Amino acid sequence: MNLFDVYPLNDITITKASGSYVWDADGQQYLDLYGGHAVISIGHTHPHYVQRLTAQLNKVGFYSNSVKIPLQVELAKKLGEVSGKPDFQLFLCNSGAEANENALKLASFYNGRKKIVAFRGAFHGRTSLAVAVTDNPKIVAPVNENSNVIFLPHNDEAALEATFAAQGNEIAAVIVEGIQGVGGIREASKNFLQKIRSLCDAHNAVYIADSVQCGYGRTGLFYSHDYAGVSADVYTMAKGMGNGFPVAGISISPKFKPWHGELGTTFGGNHLACAAALAVLEIIEQDQLMQNAQELGDYLIAELNKFEQVKEVRGRGLMIGIELPEELAHVKKDLLFKHHIFTGEAKPNVIRLLPALNLKKEQADEFLLAFSALMK
């Protein structure tokens, strides 16, 4: 049997990883500023993370949600503390798409409505509802097409107001990334997020804050949406939550009252997933990684803005987009194959930096030195 060929692959095989470095099968070291797509939040093979998972695996790795799992309660308590949402409720699942899928379903159950407002440039996942609210027709199969989704221009308050004025009593939810990742590191403005909050309140719609890539401390705040000073009804989380172990969740306002069978999953919240997620939160808290993300992010953004060839630097904390002119479209590939630095990208010519939150300044400088050489 062959693999189903859906991924364009670099001809590199990673065999070892530690902190913000990975090594290939030939022993070549790479600086990892991609983090497996914003997944590695506390660095590769962190000793506390490895110990926590190993100890749990030696006790019990999995049992279903038909029994009490105290680790889930422990995780919910710790997540409430670190995120600043102690009165919210936690539903655990496995991936960002699944988190968004459940959030949209929860909103529709809550107010009995069907219409969803999403935004141009959005990416929310590849499953049925999640891909329907994703702004990429190429990956929306005919069976996923959904007439209930309303796409509006990003950061356009007037369009949002007009849509609610016309269809407010039909809108179940608004779903928005605090910073669009696939869309090119484009931040939702403070006023825009506040407008979403006020319109959802006025029309009893649900404000869903997609924090899958931009959350979990990456911006220096636990949820990037916190910048706007308003609270969403539901926060979706995944990538950085388990540092590579498949775990995701939705943090749900106390105004939602659950009923048995409303949501469900086989693997969500299993013992190993909870151990991984607890280790991540413990390290974020103990090592003050949100503060590190903010400080290093400010430093990188300031330094990158000094390059006259760069069209624009966008983002916050350690979620940074570097927009380059077309003639420098080769820079991402050169960073990888000439300077051995992994970065992400957004089409057409945006380099995405999504490193571990415990990145060190000397590693940021290692990148800046390589980037400067390519700019020359």
C-alpha cells in the first residue's frame, strides 16, 4: 500500500529533536521556527513533558469517557487558572477542526439557529462544518458546501453591522481567529472584536474565538482575542495544547448548560492527552513562557522592521508574518536548505514564524543573521 499523496514534502527526515532544534537522518542540525505548524509550544522533548507522559503511560494510557477520569478535572482547573477563565467549562477532543466543529454545533444547539458568520481569509479546519467556514473553495468538497455560511470582509465593522441588521435573528454564531494564520498573519482589530461581542450580545448569537493557532500563550496573552478586552462565549484550542500529542478542547461560557449526549468523542480527554496538556500548562506557568513570547516577539518584530526589502511585518508575540516582494519568494526555501532554519509560509510570499514559546534570544539572533544574509 502507498501513502495517499496529499502533502508536498521536503526531502528531510527528522530523527531527533530537543528544545528549538531538530536533526535529520544525516545528523544535520536545524533551527525550528515552525514548530510543526505552531504545535511545539514548550520545545521538543522537554524533560518534564517526557516524564509526565512516561509516568502516565506506565499507569494507564487510555480508557473511555464512560468512567471518571480525574486528570480531566485537574486539566480543566489548571486551564481555567492559566487562561483567566476559571468559571468556564471544558470539553476535550482531538484536533482543531474537531474543536471548531463542536463549537459551531454547540452554538446552534444554544439558540436553535443555522447561519454562521465567518471572514475572508479564514481557516478553521477541514472537517464538514469547519471547512464550510474556511475561505478556500478548493478544499470545500460539494458535500461540504453550506448555504448557511455568510463570508464577510475581515475587519469590516460596517459589513458586520449590516449583516446583523438584516439577518440577526437567524445568526447562530460568529467565528473569528484572533490572528489569521493561513490567511497571512492578519490580526483582528480591537474594535472589530469588540463589535462582534456587542452584536452577538444584542442578537443572542454566539461569539466563537478560534484560538487553535493564535492561542495558548503564543501572542503573549493566553488567547490572542484577550487583546480586545472582551470575553468570547467559546474558545477553541488545539495546536500548542499538547506539544505534539493530539489533544484539543473548547472552553465554554457558564451560560451554556450541557446535557448528556450533546457532544461526544471516543479519544478526547484520554489519560495520555490530559497528561500532555497538563505538562504544557505547568511549563508555560512555571517558566513564564507567555512573557517570553511577548518580549521575544517584540524584539523580532522591531528587528525585522529594519529591513527595507520587507514589505510588512505583522503579528504579535511569537506569531509573526514577514511579507516579502515576489522577487524574494525564494527566501523561505533558502532559509531551510542554505541556513537550515525551518519556517512556515502563507501564500503568496509570507514567511510565518511559529516557534516554541521558550525560544531563546540567541536563537532569534541566529535567524536574524541568516535572514540578513539573504536580504543582501
